[in-house]
Amino acid sequence: MINIVLLEPEIPANTGNIGRTCVAAGARLHLIEPLGFSLSEKALKRAGMDYWKDLDVTTYIDYADFLEKNPGAKIYMATTKARKIYTEVSYEPDCYIMFGKESAGIPEEILVENEERCVRIPMAESIRSLNLGNSAAVILYEALRQNGFPGLEEKGNLHRLHWTEQPG
């Protein structure tokens, strides 16, 4: 199972959105404190909709606690400062993809210790960064694609009608 890690997230709506994405993708969510909100906040639940109850989520008191409780974890660090593009690495089925807080990203002290596992999403130079929820979805679904979308629905179904079969 792929793991999404948020280091000190600040905006409850982003975390709620990412939580919903994790439920849809069959991924775990890890939250490293301090959080910029309470886990009981209405905005968090609203963004996660009614899926929050189905989320596999773990919280940690700080980055050291996260590392201690996940020894040997293969962690990819999403940052606008990385040299590698997120599609240039091979994600393991049980990897961790870490994102930093909205206002500052992952501290550079952590990034330089993990240079080979830092990845970025290409974007126009005039843009500082993408929304945290969008970034998490982009990289999570690339990792899922590389691993064959394990455990996810293989084809779309209409609600009332049916797709016509296309000749092979």
C-alpha cells in the first residue's frame, strides 16, 4: 500500500482533500505534527466528505517520531527544488511520498539528506507551486500507475445505462 505523508500541514481543506484521495486510491495517510488545525475541524471533514471515516490515518508528534515508527521506509520527497521529475523514479508498492507544509515545503535540511529521493512536478517558472492536494494526487496516481493500480476498479461503469462493446 502506498503511503502519503504530510509534514506539518497547515490548511484543513487540503488535508481533507488528500484524505479523500487516499481513500479512493487505497493509500494510507500519515500526518506529522504540528498540524495547523484540529483533526475534528469541520473544514477537514467537509473536504474529505463522508470518506474520512474510511481513511487509514496515523499521526506523529514530529518527523523523528515518524522515522522511528517507520524504520526502513523508502521515502520520496516532493519539492519544487528537486532535480528529478516525479516520473523519473520507480515507486515501490509500499513507498512513502512526503509533502511539506503549504507555506514552506519540506525543510531543506531534510531535503539535502535525501537528495536522490527528491522529486518535483514540472511547472511554469512564474508559478511558485501547485496546490498541495493537486500535487499529492498527481504523484500518488503516478505511483499507482507504475504498480498497475493495485486493488482499484479496472473499468468505469455508468449508473443507469451500459457502455456498448467495441469490436476488438
